Amino acid sequence: MTHSPLRRQLNLIDFTLAAMRRRLGRNAILFVVYVLVIFLLASVMFFSHAIRREASVMLADAPEITIQHLVMGRHDLVPLSYLDKIGKIRGVRSAEGRLWGYYYDRGTKANYTLMVPGKNATNLKLEEGQTILGEGVARLRKAQKGRILALSSPTGKPLVMRIKDILTSDSALVTSDLVLVSEADFRKFFNLQQDVYTDLVLSVRNQREVATIVGKVSYRLPDARIVTRSDVLRTYEAIFSWREGLLLALLGTSIIAFTIFVFDKASGLSGEERREIGILKAIGWDTGDILAMKVWEAALLSGLSFLTGTLTAYAHVFLFDAGLLKPVLQGWGVLYPDFTLPPAIDGLQLATLAFFTIVPFTAATIVPIWRAAITDPEQVMR
């Protein structure tokens, strides 16, 4: 009596599962090692892709063009007169000066970014003596809305402000270290004159004209460094890609060891497996059935390991905030952003990971099984 191809494969799967249960210890060790390696690789891929995507979303509203004044190749304050030179360039919607700087807090041993909100940020409007804190600063200083924040200025005089609000953790990736202050407080804190800014930002009417406007600004301000939004995005991409590559390189030894272990287990047949193949050949199984059974065994083990490792990595990154990877991929410092990444998965990365973990293991089983399957049953059982 012949069986349909589907029924035949179902029977092979059923027999394969029974054979795997008989070698439960060996398969359990292989499964655990397999899952661990896939978990590490998938966690790195998930976290790096999600944080790059989050950074691009956060920076979508960044200024199209930023202009910095250079003196002897170093970043210097920008004179107010520069605004008059570039504000009337055709295609520029608006031009304004920004005030921001770094402050080292000796008490917490962390660097803060003091910044004056832009004119368009009406929801962040501040009066003299008020401040809005980033999530990381508030957490580090144990600050609360309505309380007082005091900072010791570089001139030695303390700046005392009342906390108007605390920024949400949704934007912590780019606002964690922010201390927003009024322009009057900023200039008083750093002892700045009224006619200088940290840098200038331009908003353009047409994104396709950015390169043209950059050329005009370069002509009018030959001592300026011009940074576009796309430059900033490329920098973030390069930083996170470098850190991802560094971590994957550090995991390289583990991956090589896993590869050797997998191929040794997959390509080496135990005496029990050889006797099993000999018995199957003796009772009428053909070579194709034996190969199909072993391929199913390898595919089931590698597929289940990949699924388990991937799901565990997903939970680690998106449910438990990637506690094992954050310090490496996110950066080094005292003030870490505390935020939850929204799920973001690169299908191509996932498919590549599946290809390079499932296919080699499954393929490694074919040659030794084929050699055993074509050998005379009596010789195999001996």
C-alpha cells in the first residue's frame, strides 16, 4: 500500500521525533548552546536596528542646516553679525542663533547639556529662574517638578532655578542630559555677551535646495563649518554600526566555538545512530527515506532553536530594555538614557541570521548520513 507524499513525510517526522527523544541528553545540550548563540546575535541585531531607527525618528525635526564658527580649526562662538549675512539667502525660511553648552556636575560626576529652547518651541518657553530637566538629569539629581535646582556656575556664583517640568522618557535618547534654561540665565551662568551664540541654525523651504544653500553659506562665511541634518544622521548610523560591529567581533570567538561544536555534533554519527541506520536499511528503508529523516531531525532542532533564541532576544530587547547590551551599544558614561525602545525588526537581518544558522547545520548532516545509508547494512551494524 502506497502513501501520499504528505502522509509519508508526516510519518517520517513522527519517527524522527521518537528518535530525538531517545537521544534527549545530546539534543538538549546542542539545543541550549544553539539557543544561546542565536539569542546573543539576535539581541545585538534587534537593539542596534531599533536604536538607529529611534535616533532617526528623534532627529527628524532637527535643523536642516547648522552653522558653527571656526577659529584655528576649533569651534568658537558665533557673532550676531553672521545672522545678517545668511538670513536673507534665497530659500532660507528662518535663521536663528542657538545657545547651548556643557556643564560638568562634580556632585554626580556627570556632564549636562545646558540649552536655551528655540523660538519655535512654545511648549518649552521659560522665564528667568525656571528650568526644564531631561529624564536622566532628574533621575540622577532625584529632582521633582516644582522643586529647586542649584548649579554652581563657572564664575563661582550659584544659579538657582525652579523646575518647571521634566521631559518624558519617550525622548530620552536625545534629551536625557538636557537642562533647559532661559536665555538670561544661560548668559549669566556662562558670563556671555549679548551679541554671541553657540551656533546658528537655518530652516529651508525646500529640502532639495539644502545643497545649494550650503554652497551660498560657505561663500559668505568661509570660516564656518556647516553641518546638515543628513550629516548628523549618518554620524549616528556610523556610531551605532561601529558599536554593533565591535560587539559582534567580541562574540566572534563564541561563534567559532559554536560552529565547531555544531558541525562536530551534526557530522559525527554515534554507534547507536549507525546501528539504527543499519536496522532501517535491513527492514526495507531506502537511502532517500533515511536522508529525509535526518534532515527533518536537523531542521526541527535548528528551527526550534532559532525560534526560541529569536523570541528570547525579542523579549530581552523590547520587554526588558536590553539590560545585557545597553552599556555597550548605547554608550559609556555616568548619565545613561532610561527609555524603552519600540519594537523595530529588520527582516533582512533576521533572514540572514536564519540562513547562516539553520542552513549550515542542516546541510552538515547530509554527507555522514548519506555515507552510512549507502553502506551495506550488515557492515554498518558491525
